[in-house]
Amino acid sequence: MPGDVMLITGARKGIGRFLAEHYAGRGYRVVGCSRQAPDWTHPNCEHVAADVSREEDVKGLLSHIAGRYGRLDVILNNAGIASMNHFLLTPGSTAQKIMETNFTGTFLVCREGARLMMKHRRGRIVNFSTVAVPMTLEGEAVYAASKSAVETFTKVIARELAPCGITCNAVGPAPVETDLIRSVPPEKIRQLVDRLAIKRLGTFQDVANVIDFFIREESAYVTGQILYLGGA
């Protein structure tokens, strides 16, 4: 709700930037983070440089939020990286980096953020998965595996945090026109879209619509759910 403190990871560009501006425009006090400084500003949004895969960075980020605002009401774990390649051709270092950012980053932000949320026994966490999980897309073995880990993690911590008044859900977007997919061959994207029930790319607003639902006060009884877009 307006006035709530919201943390959005990966807020420099793409979906993260849209969400930061979307909720800042609605009166949320948004804290965005990414490894590099953004090239945009908003009066209701501040940016903190942090790499979510680094524990010390995440602890510093949440310490800043606690010191400045004294609370945290919403977490959107949007930060993520992908690599489309046959698993036989995927370097170990690439697989490790994907897991560290997508899963470990989500874990660290949830852990440190939930500790701050527990002080007020109220909070909403929305993690990011992908339609690549249920669609078992070729060439995305490591990426899909990292997001599968996020989904299982989401379901488990939803149970662990429920007594604290904190819900935890996940959204699984279909491909959205961002830097994450611009390096993917157009034919591959077309094949993916053709497998969806709704045969088009997703939009930023499609993603925000799901998040709007998950973070509503009226959604206090919704937790541990994974919602895929596009009819995957």
C-alpha cells in the first residue's frame, strides 16, 4: 500500500526499472538495487549498489534499509541472469554464476529481508521464476534449474514465514522484451511463444498485474503459489 517500503532487486533496467517506477509512482518508498548505478531517478525511489549474490552486500543493503526506514514491507526478487546454451556446451563458471545470482541471491535477500519484516509481523515477498520451468525448454537447463530451486525455496519458506504474517509467492513470466532475451535468436523466441496458450510476448504490465495481486492487503491468505504467465 502507499507509504510501504519496497525493495526491488535488479532495478537498474528492464522489468526491475518498470516495477520501481510503477510502485514509486503509486506512493511506495522504493529501494532499488543492482550492481551498477541506474541512469534514471524518481523522487520516491533510491538506489543502493549491491550484488545480491554476495552475502556482505545483501547484509549491507538490508542494514541500510533498517537504518533509514526502520521497516520493510515488500520484496520483489527480480534480479536474475540467463544463458541459453546446450548443457554440454555450458562452462562450469557460467552455471555457477547463474545459480549464485538467481538462487543464492534470492535466498540471501529473503533471509535478511524477512528478519526485518518480522519486527512488524507483516510482509509480502514475490520471487521470480520463469515459464522455462514448466515448459522444460531445450538450451535453458541451468537457467530453468536455478528457477526450479527458487520455486521450491518459495514454497518452503512460505510455510516457515506464515506464522510471522509474511506471504511468499512467485511469478513466472513468459519472455518479455528485455536485454535478457535480446541475444536469443528470433526463431527460438517464436518457437517458445508458439507453445504458449496466449501467443505473444509478455509485457511489463502483465508482470506488474500479478505482483499487484500478490502484495494486496486482501491477499494475506495467498502464499506458496507459483503463477505462470501466458498459459505455459
